[in-house]
Amino acid sequence: MYFYGLNCKHETSIRVFLISGLLSSQGAGAQISLPVPTNIQRAYEKDTRNAEGLPGAHYWQNTADYDIQVAFSPETRLVSGTENIVYANNSPDTLKTIWFKLYPNFYKKGSPRNGSIRPQDVTAGVQIQKLVVNGIAKNAGKAHISGTNMTLPVSPLLPHDTTRFTIQWSYVLNKTSHVRTGEVEEGSYFIAYFFPRIAVYDDIDGWNRYPYNGLQEFYNDFCDFKVAITVPENYIVWATGRLEDAADVLRDKYVRRIHEAGRNDSVTTIIDTSDLKSGGVTAEHPTNTWKFKANNVTEFVFATSDHYVWKSSSLVVDSTTGRRTRVDAVFDPKHKDYEDIVSFARKTVQAMSDTFPAWPYPYPHETIYDGLDQMEYPMMVNDNPLKDRAAAIELTDHEIFHSMFPFYMGTNETKYAFMDEGWATIGEWVISPLIDEGLVDHYGMSRYNDLAGSEQDLPIITLSTEQTGVSYYLNSYPKPALGYLYVRDMLGNKLFNRALHHYITVWHGKHPMPLDFFQCMNKGSGVNLNWFWRKWFYDRGYADLGIENVTRKSKGYKVVILSKGNKPTPIDLIFTFADGTSQKLHRSVAAWKEGNRSVTISLKTGKKLKTVTLGGTYDADRDTHDNHYELN
């Protein structure tokens, strides 16, 4: 998700109590340790995960199968459905209470929220009409609902056993106050977080008890979904997963176009304005039921419209198997700027597969839906149109990059937004210039440089649940992205990707935590990076480099760079000579590995040096007044 509005009304305290644990790899810097919270230490002791960043011999995670039938009425905006859930308790614990998430209760009267919603969007929340547990009907009043959390006492669910739930529910979709879901305009709707779902129960915290308040994002188990979505005739549905019954809900020629798009590199127009005008796109029934299936995903969402056009293309994402991913752009035809989105999305998927993170795109399709937000979901994106081409590219690749982080990796966005948004930010920094060579994406840099070292600039490792406003923004987006970028620069792209692939291979489909990532990168690269992880992600402080002096030597010049802050940042210098030529020099953050406060750089040249300028696009620097040096 992109983050724009900043609420800076108050600061929250850091409630994470840390103990010192030695987490080190062989090689230089092994004496540097990373703090280990007590709940993580207990996971090590139980061997559900270990200090090398690997799932332990006793690692487990719970899962569920969801079979959902949901109906949506555009006229009333009523979302109503029935779901059957088979929940598997793979933990060693006996569960006597099951926690559910009722995310639509964000709009319920009295629910806590980050920010406000319009009065007309305040609802009675999710209404539970039927509740059945293992075939036995329960009084829905037995479920305790508090905001977006619902708890339900059950007969003890033993380790490695399953339980079954049938829930019938309904709620009214918001018309305005569009926070990640709701009506886009009359005849167009993006519907997310629409079904009651079982919360994560993990080896770190037990149940995920954090309520959803509109700021922090989500943490869900990997589950299998079968979802049947009923909407009126002429409404088309796009959703997570594969459409299983295209021939039953679309006329033949549109089914053929979808198949054509899935086989070809060129752009196929599946539905255009003339198709919409003539009608007859969907099957001729009062309502149609669209059936989707998605396995091993953390979320399921859908969108529907009676007047959006649909452009599509596909590409090979795995050269070894020939597997293709279809990329869709679905939009209001009045938004002409959306015409290019399918191209931007296609190039993003290509870059992710081939360049960064150089991992075959994992999903069968990616649909960019013309909405009112800037939010990602498995195989779906809800993006507002943007007339500025650069902004449209950056937004598109940012949201699609989330397909890897958090969805493929299953990170806890609620607690660790930097494992989610930080990756999407470096993703857009790297990929945007691949889509448009002239584009320099510096999202978040000026904000961080302005606020670095302030009271609001907390350590990245601070739980996202303990942050709002500026603190949340800095620690979710630019700061972690810089951390990842600096390590990539230090290791080189090839070694960085090898380390990252080790992390992906080990933790795909599971629930990695920050220490798992840090140690996987150490192990995968064969380089102990704890000195950097500690300085950049754990310590308070800021980066601030300056040119202390430049002196002439017999064979050139000596430049002394002083680190006035305590966070390492790359050294980028531009030397300008009296003859009008210039020369660039780059040093990675490894220049500060030993804790030194200065770096001396020797420039061998016979030319007369005129100026030295310090700093690059992604070089964090709180004070740039001493970044330019003129010689007499």
C-alpha cells in the first residue's frame, strides 16, 4: 500500500523489551549480536525456529479450507454469504477458544479506528445469522465481538485435529470513506475483507489479537479458497484465484478472448466500450454466479463492475517450464491514463521474474482494478487512476511487488510493516527505471532526510502496532527500503539475490519474522551482516555525512569524509575539474563496517580539481550543508 496522509498528533512508546542473544554467522563481525525478544527466545527453545533463521524441527502453522458462497447487491450494497471452514490445528496446543477477524467491523459504530469515517458509512457491522460448530448449531450470541475481533468458545480442539464451522453473515458495504474496500462509483465495487476468517495462531504470540484499525495491515494464514460470487446480470467479477466457470457466466467470444490473452504477449482487449454498449457480455440470467479457486494464499478479494473495460496480456515468467502469468487492467473507460496500466503491470511482472528479485512470478494472474485506493491483495490490486505517468508507474510496480512480500512470504504486516512495505518501496525504486529509463523514483527520501534523528524517528524494529503517523511511515517505507538497498549495493546484485533466494526458499508459505530474515541473509550470502542490521534496523540515530576537507597531494587529492551520525550510508562523490569534465566515485556502506568515524579517499589525477560534491539519490543524509567543497 502507498502511504500519503500522515497523522502526527501523538507518539507512542516502545513496548518491546529485548534481551541480548548472540545471533551470529561465521566470519568478520561475529561479535555483533542482535537483540532477541523473549517471545522469540521461547520459540528458539521450543525449536519451532532457530537462531540461524530457519524453521526449526518443530515448526508448525495452522491452516483452513474456506468454501464461501457470497452474494452482492449493488442496489443495496448488501454483502451476504455462507461459508464452511475446516480449520486444522497443527500446533502442539489445545485450543479452547477460536479467534476470528471481522474486518468489515472497521465501519461498525464504536469500533476503534485510525482516523475517521463519514457518518453515512457507520454501520451495525457484521451480522451473524447462523453459527454451526462441528454440525451443532450455536447461539450466535455466544460469540463475543469486540471491534474487528470475534472470539468463540469451542469444545477443546486438540493438537493435530480439525474443527468445522458454518457461518452465515451479512453487512452493508461502505459507499464512501473508502478504506481499502467499498463502492468506487455507482456500478463499480472493490470488496475486500468481506468474510469472517479465523485469525492466525502462531508459535510467537499465540492468537493474533491485534484489532484492525485501518492503519496497520494484515496477518493471515495460508489457506485454500473455493468462492462462488453471485451478482446481477451484466456485472463482471474479477477476483483472487482462477475463474473456474468462465463458459457459464460469459458469452463464448469473451471466453475465447481470455484464453487468447493467456497465450499471447500482445495486449488483448477482452471487453471494450462497444461490447458494453451492445450488451450481452455475461450470461443472460437475472444473476450469475462466478466461481473462483485459489490455493495456498493468505487472502481472497473480488471486484465487480457493469461498465469497466478489460485489457489483458500474458508473459512467460518461468523459462524452465514455460509457465505464463496473465496481467489484466480493468478500468472505467473515461480514465484514459489507465490505458497504459496493462503495459506497466506486464513490465513489472517481467522485471520481478527476471531481474529483481529474479524469482518466477508465483501467481497465474495479476489484475489491476481502477479503484479509489492504493492497496494490494493476492492477484489483485485496487489502484486509483493517476494522470502523472511517473506516479502511475511507481504505484503500479509498488503494489504488484507486494505479491512476493507479504503474500508469497506470509509476513506479519500487522507487527512488522517494514517486511512488507519496505520491500515494495525498494521494488519500485529498482523497477520503475526499467519501465521508463528516464524515471528516477525517490519516494520517501526527502521525508526521511527531513525527519531523521527527530523524536518521531524511532528504530525500524519498533512494532508497527506501536506507531502512527510519521513514525509508522518512516519505518514502513523509506528506512527499511534503504536498508535493503544498501545491503544489495554492498553484496552486489548477484550475491544479494542468492541470499534473498535462500530466504524465499526457506520461508515461502510460512511466517518469517525479522530475525529469520536477517539470519537467512547472513547464511545465504555467507557474510555476517549483523553490524549493519543492528545499526540500521535496531539502533536509534541518523545518517549524516560531510566533506571534512580536501587536500592536494603530489599525484592527486585526498578527500576526508566524516560521519557525523551513527547510521551507515553509501559515499557518492562527484569530482568536477577545471577543464569542465567530471568523475564519479562510489563506496558502499561497507566503508563504515569497523565503526570508523571517517573515510579517506585518494583521487589520482593530473587534472586540477575545482569542486567535490557528496551525495546520491538514495544516500540518506540529515544535513547536506557540508556536502559541497570548492577548491581555490
